[in-house]
Amino acid sequence: MADSSGKWDDLIVRLVSAVVMIGVGLVAIWFGGWVFGGLVALIGGAMIWELVRLIGGGSQQALLLAGLAGLCLLIGTLIPPGFALPLMMAPAFVGLSRLKAHRTVFMTFSAAILLASYGMVALRQDYGMAWLMWLVLVVVVTDVAGYFAGRMIGGPKFWPRVSPKKTWSGTVAGWLGAGSVGVIYWLSGASGPDVIGVSIAVSMASQMGDIAESAVKRRVGVKDASTLIPGHGGLLDRFDGMLGGALFLLLVAQVLVFPAGGTP
């Protein structure tokens, strides 16, 4: 019994932190515009700060690159996409000249963080709140279903060397949960049945984001990206799945068809 109850020791803290994050996120998504763009810029900059600290960068380097990333995201929401996209890549190049170790990791992850963050703002601006909520729901349901299935069912580990807690049962449960979100959107008339498959693909991409961040932490020998969020670690620990899902959508946007007019 002791071992079983230990699986849930962090649940209350995680739930409280999650409720706060969800509340703040929903308010920002509802207002959209500069409110949501500002929150995304703040979170994106903070994730860059965590990334620099994670790979051994100094405090000044972390603050400089975090500030630059946040500024690029803020400006990017105000200018046409063709000019915004180079801005999303700029911090990666600045970091290459400032950091002494793990430059490839920084270049890859910093570009992914900013592009994914920009993609979420663009999704809110171009297609409305409902489709951004779809993305959030897919990622959150993937995470929640995986968390509970992994602890209640257990079974074979997915990749124990990189993510010791991730199981195949949790991974598949995440896909099924995301597919359920797609079914709801389809039955509501928001989209065609293709949204089910896209939801599962986004779920897979979010899990890849989680695994990629876990691999970096394993490489540098740390458990959490930071301690900013009680029960969750850092922002990178919490939003790695969202980054993976948003980046996937940004990359495949040309082959997806969202309902025109900004709302489903």
C-alpha cells in the first residue's frame, strides 16, 4: 500500500498548480490580442531563460537571451508573418555566439520554442479561440490521460533511459484521449472527421516534445528545467508537449484545412 500511495504524492500540488495555470491561460486566450500575445512572449522568454540555465549558461546570458526572445515574440505578433519568422530565429544565432557549451541543443530548442510560441499566437489570431482551445485540449488530455493510465495500468516502459516514468499504456491512452477530443469537434460540426486523425497526430507530436526535453535533461544530468511551478518543475517541463504540438501544426499548416472565418 505504501508503494501504491506514493504514486500519487505529488497529485494535489500538481492539481493546484494546474488550476492556476489553466485559469490564467483561459483568460488570456479569451481576450486574445495583446493579452494573449504578451503572455506567450513572457512564457517564451522564461523558457529560453530555463533552457540557457539548463545547459550551463550564466545568469547574464540567460537574462539577455530571454529578454531578446520575449521582445522578438512581442514584435512578431505586430508585423506580417514573412518578417516575423526571421525574428523567431534570431535568438538562436545570438545564443550561438554567446554560449560555450551545448550550442546545438540551444540552437534547436530555442528556434522550436519561439516558432511554436509564434504559431500559437497566429492560430488564435487567424482561426479564433475555438481552434486554439482544440490544440490546448488535445495536449492537456494527452498529458492527463497518460499520467493516470501510466500510474493505474503501468506496464512496459516506453523509453526508460530517457523518460523512466513514461509507459506504453500512458502513451496509447494519450492518443485515445486526443482522438476523443477530435470526435467531439467532429460531432459538434466544427470540422470533418479528419480532425480525429489530426488530433492523434498532434498528440504524438506533443509526446515527442516531452521526450525531446527529457532527453536534454538526461544529457545534462538534471531532473527539472527549473522550480518555477510547484509540482511541475519548470515551464519547459510543463509546456514541452504544447511546444511539440504547436510546432507540428505550424509545420503542416499548409496541408490542414481549418474552417474559414476564424471560428468553427
